[in-house]
Amino acid sequence: MAATGGRRFRLPARLAPVVFGLLVSGLMSLVVSGVSTANARGVGDGFVSYWLGAWVFSWAVAFPTILVIAPAVRRMVQRLVDG
């Protein structure tokens, strides 16, 4: 991000869950769609195009899903671990 006067642009802390969901869902859907595309079509001509198409669709599903299920998963984790 662009620095202004020696300071970096930072989002408010209240947006941390949304930013976390955006990054995790983006990276996870990228990996999973790549593996699935390679498994279904092979890694040949047109692979990257098919992969990116699958990834965009997957991310569109994954991002809102993680925002909805993350609070329940956090509660489950709290019940399963000490502390």
C-alpha cells in the first residue's frame, strides 16, 4: 500500500475478521480449485485458464461461506482446546 508521511495505510481492527476471511478463502480456494482442476482435466493446454475460472467461482462461494461459519468454528475450537 502507498505510504503517506512515513505511515502505511491500515484498515480498522474491526475489519480483521473480514480481511482474514477474504485472504483465507482466496488462498484455500486457489489451492483446492487448482488440485481439482488438475485432477479432472490434467495439467495440459488450457489448464491455467480453466483453473482461474474455477478459482473465481470457488472464491465467490468460499468467501461468504467462511464469514458465516467462522464464528461457529471458533466456538467449537474453544470447546476442544484448553485455555
